Amino acid sequence: MYNKLTPEEERIIIGKGTERPFSGKFYMHFEDGCYVCRRCGAKLFESGSKFKSECGWPSFDDSIPEAVKRKRDADGVRTEILCANCGGHLGHVFNGEGLTEKNTRYCVNSLSMDFEPVTGRAIFAAGCFWGVEHYFKKQDGVISTTVGYIGGNVENPTYKQVCYEDTGHAEALLVEYDPDKTGYEQLAKLFFEIHDFTQLNRQGPDIGEQYRSAVFYTDQTQKQTAQKLIDRLKSMGYDVKTSLEEAGEFYEAEDYHQDYYEKTGKQPYCHSRRIIFDQ
């Protein structure tokens, strides 16, 4: 099944037409994500391959492997590019212009494409992951949550190992979010507001290294954002015990731990929210 196209999209994708230069919505579009076929949804170009060519149409110097098919154009001179999955017309490809190191320009109609933005990813540990997930699932912009284990030295640990053996792992929550609806700093503020970050290797009645307060950052921007909030909390008089740890392999916890409070109808026993930061 293909997506329903507007008459103008049909003229471009099926009829091999060309949109007016400088008119396409993706011409000066440079967000992180992936450009996909408007007709079938197949991935075509990563945002990192897009560049400013000033030609009037979106330009890329590379495509996703095997995603784009080349064909001699009907004019006998140019090379047409088509979606390898559905055959929809995308535009033309040119070589030898010297615009980038790859020396290639895929000149694509905006109407031939859709865009899928990058999903944000954050990992927090704040005691029992049941309660942490309970609060993050309520946050606007959160797409999905997964409880699991991170920060230790055992591959594919079980809950029993994390609780009773010295694995070094923390119970943690992996959050996927829409950057257009919420930001990492907003999520980090929520993290601090739903647990007692002044406790070391425990949270309420739960005691052990696996219950430590930690931010597992995936890049330096996340680390800097978390450190800024920690410094702010310290300036407010809090004795912050939260550690900043570089994110390694995240291991998904057993099925019965996922969405625990949603499944059981119970309420968190060691987490509650209090507002600390000005929103």
C-alpha cells in the first residue's frame, strides 16, 4: 500500500515532473533525521549528507546504500534518480561539480520526500525503576520508556544478578522523546524532582548500588546540561550524590518489570514529585 498523493505530488513522483526551484519545503531544511520516500516511506537520505548547493532544490552528496536507483533520463543526457523500493521519481544526480568531497549532487524534489526527525534518547537511574518510569510516562513529549540495567560489568544481567551479585549495574530508565515537544534539560529536571538525589546508593527503603542516583549521558551536551543542574542544586544548599556516568550498553529488564505500575494498578512506594526548579 502506498501513501495517497496530492495531484502535484503525483505530477512529480509518477509523472516525473519538477517542482519550481526555491519553492520546496526541504530546500533550506537542515534538521537531524532521515528523508524518506513520500510515496512508500522507504528511507532515502540521512540528514548528514545534505548540503547547501544554492541550486534551488534539496541537495545530498550521498544516499542510503541501495535506497536510490539511477536511470538514464528521457532527455538522453541527465541521470534520473528513483526510489529503489517503489520506483517513484526523486530528481536527478550530477557528478563532477566539486561541491563536496564526494563530488556528487543528488538534486531532489521536496515533494518526493517526507522527513523523520531524530528521536531524543536519555537514560536516568533514580532508585527502583518502576517509580521512575511511572513519572516519565506522564511527561509531555515522551514517546516510549524502557526499564533496564546499565553501568555494570556483566553482559545481559538478570534482575536477580543485579540485586544479589556485584554486577555494578543500576536500575535505570531509557526514555525516547520528541525534541520538538520536550528537551533534555526539562527531562533532567523531572529526574531530580521525582527522587531524593541526596541519598547515596539507596532510595527510601531500597538499599544498594543498583539504586544509586545517576545520569547516564550519551553525549557531552547531556553531560554539561546535567552538571549545570547539579551545580544549581548545590547552590541551593542540596548535598547532591548524583553521579554522571557515560552511557554504555543498556540491557532491557524482564517483561514483568516493564510498565509495572500500569499493569498492577499500584502506586510508587519510594517516589513522589516535588517542584524544585522554576519551570
